[in-house]
Amino acid sequence: MNDMGQAAVSADKAPRTERGRRTVRKLLEAAAREFGERGFHEAAITGITGRAGVALGTFYTYFESKEELFRALVRDMSHAVRQHVAEAVREAGDRIAAERIGLAAFIAFTREHPELYRIIEEAQFVAEDVYREHYRSFAAGYARNLAAARARGEIADGPDELRAWALIGMSVFLGMRYGIWDRDLSSREVADLAIDLVSEGLRAR
Amino acid sequence: MNDMGQAAVSADKAPRTERGRRTVRKLLEAAAREFGERGFHEAAITGITGRAGVALGTFYTYFESKEELFRALVRDMSHAVRQHVAEAVREAGDRIAAERIGLAAFIAFTREHPELYRIIEEAQFVAEDVYREHYRSFAAGYARNLAAARARGEIADGPDELRAWALIGMSVFLGMRYGIWDRDLSSREVADLAIDLVSEGLRAR
DNA sequence: GTGAAACTTGAGTCAATATTCATATTCGGC
DNA sequence: GCCGAATATGAATATTGACTCAAGTTTCAC
């Protein structure tokens, strides 16, 4: 949620002055709010420019279209989520701890930025290629971490990629249920309980 | 995918003759295809009536609006998925087996009815109340099964509802990745590998 | 067989809103 | 303080597609 506007704008429309960069940033922030609250189709360009405090035409100085802006936003946010989780996990001692911390960080993130969660998920129906790219990158990184942990003997042998998808799916749904819909448990509690499930397993012992 | 048209139409618009019921069924089937292929917003009423082989006006004889039809469809499909999985699971000996069979059935279902998967997920952004209801029911039923299995000592103690959400999330993402996006593994293989993860756990032993 | 209810038709209405563009303003280098 | 480039403006355009409705056709109870 910090580096908005870097690679967001297509080459020929990129701002050339400080004023322009400021305007682009205002537009991206306004767009995140507008898309987050109203969804892609309900969102109106006039809504975005209104929130940003600029005229309608200004939008088209910097963006080709509503969809192009949306794509740029999804990429920004994909980056932001993955970075947020990766940073939180850095402090973890081993893989199981990393899972716990990463999941807690993810749930907390959905709680603090529900609009961001919504925008990424809606991309599935608005810009599917970007959506797939988001989860493919996420899964690929995840699988690498699992492979490394396996090599260190921290976790049992198993298929890295499939495990990554399973764990991501779990996280996304827990984020939706306990981060956005209801908050009857803290991020930490959700993470503890869920990671207990995947680390110890369901089987009675 | 069989009982289309039962509670789908609002009272005052319900068909009163066999001809009418047939037309409603044709419309619902056409709508499932149109929405599945093009998504809610791209889908056009003329597209639906075209596929169904009826005139545009006929649509409004039986449905209040595009969105009302969409809601009806989501409810039908919610029912269909849950029923499909529940039936498959009936043959299972114990809970772990039920998990395996249920997941395989779910993946197979997404593979055979990708349009159905898409419609349910898109409901998140078109008819959120119906979407929530779908997963809340799914989770509630799932949690009941887990509680029963716990009582029988088939699985370790743990929080039923959270486990249900975690397992559902896992299933949905595995269905998306291995059922719809790519098919590099069979439904059975996906289910075996994923259920091994949740039954045995990640921890090295 | 008949008449009213149920059903079907598709051209026309209408609102919404993404995008364009001609014009006006501001900026930064000199 | 001047000039061309960069920005900003918002009224006008153009498309799209959901929904209406008045007029026709079919069904079926009697």
C-alpha cells in the first residue's frame, strides 16, 4: 500500500512531472477505495475522479481504460500482500512457525484491507490472467519454501505444489470467514487452530 | 443439475402449465450456460433467450430481473454441489475416507461443471448474501460431520467449524487449480495427496 | 367448440456511463 | 517573464443492454 504508481501506468501515459505523479497516486488510492466498496462494475470513473478530487478527463491522461487501471491495481496489491506475508514470516524459526506467523499475518491483512482482498478476488472475473498470475506466483514461492523445509527435515515428505495450493486455499477462506465476514476469533487464534490442523493432522492418535 | 425450476421463480410469476414449466427449465439451462461462459455482466438476456429459443419478452414472464434469475441459479447450484458431494460420501467407512471421497467428488464436479463453479464464485460479487448462505450451509453441515466423527473417536479433537472452513477453502482452491485451470493430476490423485496432508499433518515424524 | 387465462412475441424506451476532445491552465527550463 | 510541453477540465458523444408493453397465439376447462 506504499509504492503505488511505479509500474502502474502504461509507458506512453506515464506522468513526467512531480505534479503528474501525485495525481496518479491520488487516482490509484481513490480507485482502490471505489473498487473496494462498490466492486468493478458498480464503480464509476466519475466516482474515482470525484474521490481523487480531479476532473473526469484527467483520468484518461494517465490510464487507457477502467480495466487497465483495475489490472494495475491488482498487480500492486498482489505485490503488497505477498510482501507483507513474506516480511512477517522472516522472523520464523522453522517452517511450522512460519506457517503460523504467515497465516496470522494474512488474516490480519484481510482485516485491515478488506478492499484489497475484494479487488484481488474480483479479478477472477474481470482480469482472469492477472488473477491467475497472482496465485501462481504465490503458490510457486510457497512451494519453494516447502521444498527447502523438506530438505532441512522440518516437515514430512510430500508434494510441494499441491500442498501450497491447499494451504493457500485454506488461508483465503479463513481470511474471508474470520477476517472479513465475522471476527469472532483473533487472527492469532485462527492461525493457531488452523496450523495445528495442518501440522498435526486430523487422524486420532 | 436435475431439479431446475422448483423454487426458482417468484410466486406470482410461477408458470401454471406444463408448457410454462418447460420454458422456465429451458431458460434456466440456457442461463447456466450463458452466465458460465460469459460471466454475469457480459451475459445478456438476449443471449439467454437466444440459447433457450424463446423471445426476449418471455424472460420477463417468469423472472423479475437478470439478478433475480442469477440468484435462483446460485441457489439451485449450491444445492446441486452439496447434494453431489453428500451422496458420494455416503459410501465412506470412516471420516478420513469420507474426506477423501468427498474431495475427489468435488474436484470431479468442478471438472464436469466448470460453469457451475464459476457462477457460485461470481455470486460473491453479484449476490453476496446468497454466496454467504451457500458457504455457511456447507460449513455448518461439514462441522456437524466432523463433530460426529470426533464423538466416534475417528479424528482427533479440535474446533469443528474452523476445520470445516479450512477444509472447504482447500477444496475450492484445489478444485480451481486442478479441476479448472489445469488437469495434470486426476481428481483421485489430488484427493489422495491433499487428504494425506490433512490426515497425517505436515510435521516430520 | 368456445372463451378466458396462460403464454409468447420483439420493436421501442430509457438510463447509465465509459470514453473523446477542444479548450484552458500550469509548469519548468532558459 | 517567456515558451512549449505537460496537465487539467467537463460538456458532448456514443454505445449498450435491461426492461416495458401492446398485440398476437396457444391451451384447456367446460
